[in-house]
Amino acid sequence: MTTLLAEQHAVRLAHAEAHAASHRLALTPLRRQVYAAILASERPIGAYELLDTLAPERGRMPPTTVYRALDFLVAHGFVHRIESKNAFVACCEIGVPHRSQFLMCDHCGATVEIPGDELADQLSHSAPAHGFEVHRQVIELSGLCALCARAAKPAGAQT
Ligand SMILES: [Zn+2]
Ligand SMILES: [Zn+2]
């Protein structure tokens, strides 16, 4: 990890801690470690991968322990669940209520959160016109990130 990335993670972790403190949310040592591991992961990370990542610090934990920590982090907006991968990413704006869309690279797994209620609102408002009752709304787009798209182009290609 580069120093710059490590600094960004430290800033985001501090922000999450401050948010938890000001809202009386119990960011226990385990929840904090799970959050930090999700933050440090370059792509969405699943519960079992988190168990492996945390094993050196915490020893072997039952999966339910990590699932409970994840439930807390999702419920309070620290992380989002990527439904199609059953994995988790750190939220880009903790403390600001929002709905999000996700751009996910099929090649490297990089995932970008695009917060914004407009598209989600539009969809949930148009569903009833079709007599459809929405229970769960997930907007996840798969494709190639800028780096992978560039790498996939034949050398010398202009566009
Ligand atoms: Zn978010
Ligand atoms: Zn990529």
C-alpha cells in the first residue's frame, strides 16, 4: 500500500470513528477492525475473506461474529453490501443519507460508488406504474474500469 493510500485510509477511519462517537454508535474494536479491513481492500470483500484477513489479529472467529459486525456496519451506513458479489465496500460518504449505484470492473474488481438519489427515485416511482411492488432495489453496473479498458486496447489504438 502506498503512503498516500494509507493516509487516505487513516483519514476515512478517523471520520468513521468521529461519526460513530457523535451518533453514539458503538464502534467496538471488532467492528472497527472489520471496517478497516473493508477500507483497506481494493475490491469488495466477502465475509469469509474478512475472516481470513482478521485471523492474524483476532484468531479464528465464527462466521456469525463477522456477520453481526457487518450487519451493524451496513445498518449504520459505514459500508454497503454489493448484492451480486455478496461482498462489502466502504461507503464514500458516511453520515450523509443517500442511495448509491455501483460501477464494478469485471476484470480487476475495482468498484466505484456513485451516490445519488435521482436514478433510484425515478426507478422506484415508475415501478408502481407497472403494477410492480419493489422490495429491494440494487443498481450495480458491470464493465471495465478506465485502467483495464485502457490496458485492453490494442497498442496504438486512438480511441
Ligand atoms: Zn455510500
Ligand atoms: Zn479494472
